[in-house]
Amino acid sequence: MKSPLSSILCLALVGATLLFAALAFFPTLLQAAEKQLYTCGMHPQIIRDTPGNCPICGMKLQPVRANTAAPGAAAPSGERQIKYYQSTMIPGQVSDKPGKDTMGMDLVPVYEGGDSSAPTIQIDAATTQRMNLQTAPVEHGPVRREFRTVGIVAYNEQGLRDITTKYEGWLEKLYVNATWTAVKAGDPLFEIYSPDLYNAQLNYLVAVRSEGSEGGPLTRAALARLQLFDLPADFIAEIARTGEARRTYTFRAPADGVVIEKMAVAGQMMKAGEKIYRLADLATVWVLAQIYEKDLPFVQDGQTVVVGTSYGLPRTFEGKIQLLLPQVEEQTRTTTARIVLPNADGFLRPGMFTDVRFAAQLADDAVLVPDMAVLRSGERDTVFVALEGGSFEPREVTLGARSEGNFYQVLSGLRAGEHVVISGQFMLDSESQLREAIQKMLRQTGSTPAAAKP
């Protein structure tokens, strides 16, 4: 059996050995404690001693620092001060001390000079490729717009003519007895008996016989009355030559046209000024095109347009806008553009639908951005500008008119030659909104963020 003294000596020897080993290994422990480690905000089990990306999700690893100093103590020389901790999952959830967010994920430190509200987003090349981020240049070019709308062929109101008489009488015969009959100038329309017209002829003949061929005041007055009845000169010369008044008068078409309305029948008594026919000249027609409010800046009087038809063989006609009506229809929210088209062969028929194409150029040279690059939030338009070194900057832009090729005119916010993200920008937008939410919270609570509430 060992003596008590020998046991005490053995224990002292073992303790001294352990103390010596601890003192020898202590510098290594201090070096390990001071070594910078990196972890993933999505997968905290991933810890690396060098910066990089998470092997699981590809996110950039965040630095992890042991905060053994008292709160508010100054950081060692050369070491960045931790401002606060933020959640990588819940926008705006920050804390002034380490911990977990309401989803159980570790809060990530944010250092001085590395505020998450910074305007740019840094992504490495491998992650950019996996996110399928694609860019396109901001270009210079004209602002052109082409759009199509429907049009309806209508009568040219300037070619409408009503057939009436300046005397009353009875229609004894109708030479044109149906609508849609085409007539030429000089074709007989109807034969009418009028007591007023017959008496005017008799008065003229009496004056001619009494005053001779040279005529006098009575002859001139009787002749003027016949002319006021719109009797042609050859008809008056014929009754003067024969010396006999005509019981009926054959009324002839004053111009070419189509009878679109027929208001009388044979034997009907017509009063002076009462409409008998309505003629429409279809040598030119109107096309009434419906223009929506949003397209009104691209339409103006005198503008050349192309009108197409689907009736028979496809044909196109070129015409000009004669008038852009100043009124907007309350029900359809459209206004009407009146287009004049030649129609010598009668191909265009009133009531026919047409396809109308408008083309306008609002600016000769402007900054143009692809439509796919613009993120619209309702209140503002945002694009992500690709910078050097894998950085992406969210930038608010002011857009103008839409141009051909799915481009928009940029009034402010971009310069020609810059590159914008056109694919995958929604992921960048999520990160940008996260940073914006944190920035707003910091402005509300002061420089030190409030602790996240579970």
C-alpha cells in the first residue's frame, strides 16, 4: 500500500503535467478563437474558414464573429464593428444581439460599412449563372409606334345629295323605282306634272310672242321665273322654238351616284322641297376608325394610314386622316378618326369592316430600354443595372411612350450603353426590397435597430 505522501506527490505531478500542456496549447486555442469563420444564413450547419458559397443553396457565406466583448465596447483594432443582426428570411426583422429569427434561423451580423441597405447587390459569377441572370444594353433610337384598330366604311357626307323640286306636282312616272340603283349625271329620274311649272311656261310663251324674239321686260321676267325653277337652258330653248308648253317635265340626275333612299312612289303628290331621292357618290368613301384614349398621342390630322380589307382578295388602300373628332365616347372610351379613301371601282362598300394601321414617330433619337427589364410596382418603375464585378444596382426610371420592338422611351434614370437585367430580376428585386425594409426600419427606430419580436 502506498503511503499518503506518495499519493499526494503523484497527484501533484499529474496536475503539473496537465497545466504545462494547457499552457503550451493555449496560444493555439487563442488563434482558433480569433480565426474568421463563415456560415450560410439558410443552412447554419455549413461552417467554413474561407469565404465562398453555400454548397447546398449557393448563397454567399456570411462571416461569423464571436462577440465576447461587452455591449457597446469598441472593437479591436482592425476589426469591423457589428451594427446589428438581421434575418435572411424575414424582411425587416433585425436585432441588436445574436439570436434566431421567428422562423428559427440564425440572425446574420451586419457590420459597419456593410449595411444591407446599400444600393448595390453583389453576386458571384457562379450564382449569376444559376439564377439565369441575363442582361441587355440600353440603346439609342427613334421612338416609333405602330398599332391597329378596326374601321367601318361609311358614306362620304360631302357626296350626298337630296333630289327635290322647287314646285309642287304629281309624280306621273318613276324611271328609278328602287334603291341602290346606280345613275349617271343626266339620266332621267321621274316625270312630274306641276300646274305652277306649266303656267310659268305659258307666261314665257305669251311674253315672247308679244315682245318679239329680242324680248322685253315681260320676257325677261318670265324667263327668270323658269330659271328659278331650275329648268335647263335646252328645255327653255325647246319650248320657245316650238311655241308649246310641256304638260310634264322629265327630271334628270344632277350628278353620278347611287340611290340610297327613295321617298316617293308613282302618282304621289310632292310638295316643294320634299325629298324624293337621296343620292350618294361612292367615288370616295370615309373609313371611321376607333382610336382608344391611350393611342391618341400617336394620331393627328393629315397623318397617312393604311387600310386593309378581308373581303375577297386582300387589298390595301392608303389614305389620310381628314379629321380627328374632338369627342370621346363615354361608353367605349374611344374617339373617331375620319379617313378619306378613293373608291373608283366601288370595291369599298358602306358598312364594311376594315383593318386600319397607324404608324407614328414621336422622337428621332431617344434612350430605349427593353420592356422585359422593367419591374412595375404600380407606383414606380424599377430596373436593375449590371455593374462591374458582379454588382447589380436597382434604379428607378421614368418611362415615356412605348416604341416598336417592345422598347420603352426612358425620360430619366438610364443612359445609353448601360446594361440592364432582363431575366431573373425578380430574385434581385426580393433582395432589394429586403434591404429597403431594413432601411425604413432603421430610420424609424434610430441608428440601433430594435430587437426582433418573436
